[in-house]
Amino acid sequence: MTAVVPTPSRRSVELGPAVELVSKEEGHRQPLAPEFVSQHDFSPLEVAYDFGRVRREDIESGPRNIWRYKKLLPVPSNVEEIPNTEPGCTRLVRADRLAKALGVRRLWIKDDTGNPTHSFKDRVVAVALAAAREFGFDTLACPSTGNLANAVAAAAARAGWRSVVLIPSSLERAKVLTTAVYDGDLIAVDGNYDDVNRLATELAAEHENWAFVNVNVRPYYSEGSKTLAFEVAEQLGWRLPEQIVVPIASGSQLTKVDKGFRELGQLGLVDESPYRVFGAQAAGCSPVSAAFREGHDVVRPVRPDTIARSLAIGNPADGPYVLDTVRRTGGAIEDVTDDEVVEGIRLLARTEGIFTETAGGVTVATAKKLVESGQLDPDAETVLLITGDGLKTLDALGDRIGPKATVQPSVEAVQSALDA
């Protein structure tokens, strides 16, 4: 497999403060390009920057979406003028009732269900689309477990681009419908996400005009997750939380949240205070949690078997870097059963009125487990990332919830049911 995917042109691009790509393992540097693996050490590439001076006032005067942070992202300076779904600036909710249920003192929910397609994926896709446009692509594509499929199809429709989306054929019906409605090319593949991802990598090498957001433009796409860190810090009054719990699929989101916090500190936008990063996985797909628990540096692939399908990546690309981040910050990684996932969904709903998908159930249930095991400090200010809407994974609730009773249309019947 070649690390370099051919593109329509090799023209120079202007991506704001981004100056080059650097390999994660040995730090080899190369020009900005739609490439995702270093030709020198075969490790993933990420974006390196020359930020210059960035002030809080510059950010606060920006638009109410992720482009307020454009000086910290690999996007052109006029990015807000280009048609896009304008994600970001979602709620940070003070979660006192959930805090009491979990036994922690100060708890916040970063509720990313309010994005245009109701998940955090709108953030990463918006950045990927902006970069892809600069590189001369004309088709937006992806392999997906669901949320990314929604975001790519919607973003392409908004931009007037073609979309090509590959999904496992077993994907939840709600996520299929909420992708198909945008009328792009949606292809279901017999296999799990890892099968679909391998196919996407092969297709990216065959189609020079296709920007696979999480393959050939992955270094730019993944930077969109930093905006979660930027928003949390800004919403807390320009300071960092002491603890944050992040769900793990590929692992990119967790590493980029950490990168976002570090960049804010390096730029003097926040005090460089210590924080701990915790990872959350479903037990039916927990290769990173297993590696952490066993003290390994290598993440062994697994075959996913969990209701948390948006996290069902058995061979997570950023797994080793998740381990590095969590260990460096003094955090931990845990996993929870499907039953615990459902209870996590219900607990968040009944305490804070937020209906999350299964990934959010994983995050809440893992936070509970981390508190009970003494790994998460109950006295430290904590943020939980809720990354998707519960309407996308209704099947996970099955017959577990419903009316408390069915009665005749009379006051007496209702009262009798309530008394019972």
C-alpha cells in the first residue's frame, strides 16, 4: 500500500498557520500534501504550525462556530466565506444532578449533540473539506460507523460536492437513513468497520479526485477535534479542566483534545495547569483498554461485538498514541459492558435531560466505573464528552424502556397506575 495518494494537482496551498506535516514517531518533516503516512518512518503524519500571536480577543470576536479558532487550524484564512455546515460552539452543561449520582463534586457535560448532524464529526469534516478544497479535490468520501457518514454526506451537499460513503451493512437503520437522505453515493459493505476502512484506503489510491476525510486528508481532518478542547477551555473562562473523559474509537479524538489543551497553554491563552485524560471503551471492542490494563505499548486488534457501533473499531489507528497521552497525563482507560452502556444512556437522560447515543453511554458508564475504582478524583473538576445524539441509536434501547402502564382514558385509571 502506497502512503501517497495521487491528487489532481501538487500546487502549493494556503492553510492558515499550518506549515508542514511531521511524522509522529521520528519527527520527519515534509511539505503540506494530502498524505497520511510518513515515507521516512511509516508512522502517521500530523500538522505542524507557526501560529504567530493569537489573542483571546481575536477568538472571542469570531463567528459562533469552529471558525472562531481558524488561527489554530489548518484552514484558509477566508474559510468562513466558503459554504459549510458551520459546526461548533455547542453547550457546556453544568451537570450537578449527574455529579451527585456519580459521587463527584464538579461535573460538566460537553454536549456535542447540537451540531448540524448531531455529532462531533461535523467538526472534523468541516476542517477536512476546507483542506480538500485547497488541494483541488471535488469528491468528499469516507468509511464510517455512522456519525461520520452523516457528516460527510451533509457537508458535501452543502458544498455542492459529490459524496461517496462506505458503511458496514450492519449499521443502525437510523444512521443509514440520516446519511441516505442527502442523496449522495452510499454503499453498504458486507463486513465490519475495519474491512470497510481497508477498502477505503484501496479506493483512495484509485480515485485521484476523491478526498477520503479519514484517509488521505486525515492529518487535517483530525485537527478538527482540537476545537472541542478550545471550546471547553473558553467556556470555562479560559482555563483547563482538571479531568476529562473521552470515548475511544480510532483514538484520534482523545489525542487531539490533549493537543488542543497543550497548544492553548503554549500560546498563553490559558495557564498551563495539569490535567488528566481518561479513555472510555465498550467491553465488546476494547483493545486500547486491554493494552492499558496489561501495561502494553502495542494495541492488539480485536473483532468488535458491542452495541456501541460508533466506537466499534477493532484496530484503532491512534491506539498507541492514546496510551501515551493517558499515561503522560496520569489518567486511565476503562471499558464497560453493553448493559452498563444502556444504563449510562438512561442515567444521563434522567439526571440532565440529555439523550445520548451509545458512545455517550460508554462515556458516562466509564466515568462511573472510574469513580468507583478510585481512578477518577471525585473532588477534581471533570468534563465528560458526549459526542452524539441518542436518536441515532434507538435500537440499543430495544424493549428496555417504554410506558410505565397502559390504561383506560379516565382520571381514576391514571391515578391507579400512578399509585401502583
